[in-house]
Amino acid sequence: MNFLTINHVDHTYFSKQTATPALQNINLSIEKGEFISFLGPSGCGKTTLLSIIAGLFPPTAGTVLLEGQPVLSRDELSIGYMLQQDYLFPWKTIGQNITLGLKLLKHDKEASLSTAMKLLQDVGLPGVEHQYPRELSGGMRQRAALARTLAVDPKILLLDEPFSALDYQTKLKLEDLVSETLKAYGKTAVLVTHDIGESIAMSDRIYLFAAHPGRIHKVFEVPNELRLLTPFQARNHPSYSSLFQTIWKELESLEHSYTA
Ligand SMILES: Nc1ncnc2c1ncn2[C@@H]1O[C@H](COP(=O)(O)OP(=O)(O)OP(=O)(O)O)[C@@H](O)[C@H]1O
């Protein structure tokens, strides 16, 4: 059985006057521990599909199963998010932000705090548990957001452009940290990005979407020699540039097909 299975998913947004077809016949499956990316032009349905995987709303047609169960029937904490903004509560300390989900799950306070300390260590932020989000840089806050996400031990992480608001150097460092941490914790992840390089450097497989309506245009397996490296190392490998160019050309041909 696949870990996550998406079968014949269509989605159309309806309003009083219009129907906007956002996704058409999406089929894919992900194994446990895999890291995949959704890449594609604006409006191709990446965020819509991520929201459907999260169980935020049902697709117009088709099914999404996580470990064989419909995602809509799962409890919210089995799915973790990292978004462009960190959404840490500004009035709570970093430690309180990280333990919040555990509190909701009624975990023991002492054990929750030690989980938070271990996670902060793992994301390179030891000793910040008593600080407030405003005292941390953007990159540090995203690390704290990763620790908060991992605290409740979600089955799958949905990453919606989590690095896009960061400066370039911080983004590269965060890519390495997220990749290493998710591997160490054996997590399955889906990344939505506009960045070809990021998708190659971080993923096992890339789904390139086309728009109007959103659909899977092509699937690229990232070669093994890149997957064994950290994202930063992968960016400097010759296989990276050749895959980058292949995907770049595909994206260009998609754009030409819209403007032709
Ligand atoms: N709530 C909504 N109501 C109506 N139409 C919507 C809604 N959300 C998205 N759409 C439309 O559905 C299509 C897919 O949008 P979606 O945001 O999923 O694409 P995307 O690939 O994530 O775009 P971007 O990369 O710009 O974030 C677009 O045509 C968009 O205008």
C-alpha cells in the first residue's frame, strides 16, 4: 500500500457566476519517507492540491488516501505545515509555541518541554526556548516553525514555499537543515515551489504542473547521485545543471503554449 495516494482528483472552484477549473485528473502516489515537489507556473493548482491533501476541503472528484484512509477523516495534527510565514504566536515564547500542539494532545508538561529542547537543538537553535519570536531573525523563526511542526510527530509535512520570504543565503542554509532534519526523522514531505533549483536540490521526484486547468505535465525523477547529497552539495553537481536545463525548457515550452 502506498503512503499517500491521489486518485483521479479534479477540483473546480464555484462562485455565483463562474466555475474555475483548478485541477484536472491528478494521479500520484508517494512512499513513506519520500520528498516530492510540485513545481509550475502561477495558477497551476499547486496550493489547491496541497490544501486537498491537507484535508482542508474535499476535491470535486477523486480521492486522497493517507495510509489507506481518506484525509478528510484524519485528525488535523497528523498533517504538519511549513508556510511562507512562520505563524508563531508572538505573545508566546518559542518553547510555548513548540509545545502548544503537545499541550492540545494532553502530553505531560515536562516531557513536552524536553521534546521542545531536543527539537531546538536539532534545528540549530539551542537555548532560545524562553525568547519571543520577535527576538529571532526570519531564518531562526522558520527553524522554530520547523521544530513546532515536528513536535506533534505529523505523518506528512506540507511545505508551501517555506523559504521564499528569506534572503538567498538563509534560504540555502534552511534547505539543508530542513532536508537533513526530515531525513533524520524519517518524514514524508510535499514541497510547493516556483524554484526549479530548490525542487531539484531537495526532492526525490518533481511533478511539473501545467495550468488552465492545473494538471501534471511531466514527472522528473531526481538522479540518485543528487539525492545522496545535501541540497547545497547537489546544487554544485553536474547532474543538477542538466536536470535544471531540462525542466527550464519544459517550463518555457509551457509558457509559449499559453501565449501562442
Ligand atoms: N478560493 C478560490 N476561489 C476561486 N478560484 C480559486 C481559488 N483559489 C484558487 N483559485 C483558482 O484556481 C487556480 C489554481 O490556483 P492555485 O492557487 O491552486 O495555484 P498555484 O499554482 O498555487 O498558484 P501560485 O503559484 O500563484 O500560488 C487559479 O486559476 C486560481 O485563480
